[in-house]
Amino acid sequence: MSENNNPGRILLSLTGWAPDVWLKQLAETAPHRKTVVEPEGESDPSIEYAVVWKPRPKALGKLPRLKAIFSVGAGVDHVFSDPDLPDVPIVRVVSPDLTARMSEYVVWQVLDHHRLGPRYRQQQVDRIWEEDRDQPAASEISVGIMGLGELGTDAALKLRCLGFKVSGWSRTAKNVEGVTCHAGSEGLDPFLATSDIIVVLLPLTPDTREILNKDLFARMTKRGPLGAPILINAGRGGLQNEADILNALDTGQLSAVTLDVFQQEPLPADSPFWTHPKVTVTPHSAAASMPASLIGPMVAQMDAHDRGEPLTNLVDRKAGY
């Protein structure tokens, strides 16, 4: 445990989220630890753990007894944006609730495009009754998942249960039952050439920034059972070149997109994505981080770490996720 068996305090540093519900959950789950939203000076020795989302720059760099940083979101690029990030372990969130929510979102959007949801909604607006649509079976559709981590693997398995052909692409080789797995630069072209719907759940790293660009779209399959490929990005906004996405839609390289994340959030009111007929916009809501499901595992890790046990779900600083 901490010195004198007195657990150190938790710093809660969130940008864009009201801290109240997180503070309440931390107080209920960790009554033996005090949580604060501001340290007592930038060198506060009482802070031992930080729970963060887009922490204020330089908020963590001078805390002398900081033991670990816990990210409340699936992505950790927001942590690495701090130029004074201290050299302590970073723990990424792994939660059955968050994983289930992301899989729900992916399945929803894949099925929506597969069963022509955007077209039918427009027909309702236009009061057009058009029957006899020739819709392919799920077994005729190949869904490709970019990113086979915890979230991507779970989504892939759930899509397999619905009968879709599923493939995956990741930086390093993975083995997922029933999923055709590709890896590395040499595996990207075969993956793109066989995917009718591409779901993006990659982390944001220097290697993946704006990977969704005109070069990638040119390498996709040209036409499958649903027409040109469909893109679903529920990963990070920094993965996409937004001008290239719009151009790919207008030139027919992509037939439709669903975007849950954007380069700038909230999405500006004048963004063409709002009104583009081939775009579905959701407000970064694919897998919301719910305090009730996240705080318990975080506090359990803190207590275990104080007992000398190793932290789990650690971020690989070299890989960036």
C-alpha cells in the first residue's frame, strides 16, 4: 500500500465531460481514496493515480508520486498529446460494457447498410413505395474490420454469427476463429480487395493518422453485391482525411459512409457531412464510456498495484496503443 497505509489521492482530469457523475462513482467505489479535480499545486505529492480524458496540458508532468494514468476512453492518443507526459504506466480501458456497446453499433450500422436503411429512409421522405429490391444474403457480403483488438475481435465474431463473411486487418498477425486475418503492409491490399463493407476500429498512431485517404480508397474492391464499398469509421477522427472521403463519395469510389468520429468535434454546423445524401453521422456515441462500468475495475487495479501486483491492459508506448 501507499506510505503509512494511507492510499494516495486520485486526480480526475476530464475535458469535454462534466466530472460530477465520475466523482460520485469514484466516491462510492473508492471511499478509501479521495478524488480531486485539481492538484494542490503542480507538484502535489498526494496524487498517486490519474483518471483522464484529454487531460489539461502539463497537468500530470510534475506529480512526484504518480504511479499510473488510467484513460476512460478506448483510445489513448489524447494522453500522448501532452508534451510533458510523465514516464509512468498508462492503462487503457477494457470493459465488457464498452465492448458490447461498440459491437452493437457496428452490427447496427452494417445491417443498416446491408438492408438498405438509408435508401428506405429517403424513400419515406419522398413518399416513394418501391418493392422488389434484390437484396443479397448476409453470406454474400464480406465485412472487413480494420483493427482486431478487443473491440474489433468482438464485433467480428458477432457479425459472423449473423452469417456475414468477415475478414480482419491488423498491424501484427492475429488469429480469430472464423475470420480471415490479414496483417501488415503486405496484407492490406488482399483485405481491401475483398471487403464490401469496411469497419474501422484502429487506434490513432503516427502510422494510422489519415490512413483513410484517396490512396486507400483506390485500392478497395471496385464493386460488390452492394455496389461500391461502404465505409464505417467508429475509431478515431484522426484516422480519416475528410476531403478524400467526400471526393470518394462524389466520384463513386465509396457508395456510402457512416462516421461516428471526426477531425473536429463537435462537428461544425457548416460541415458538408451533415447534409450529404450518402453520409450517416452519429455524434461520437458508438461506445460511450459509462462511469458505473469503468470505475470499479480501475479502482481494483489501483488497490492491487498498491499491494505489489502488476497492472494489466497496459498501453505499449512504442506502438502508441
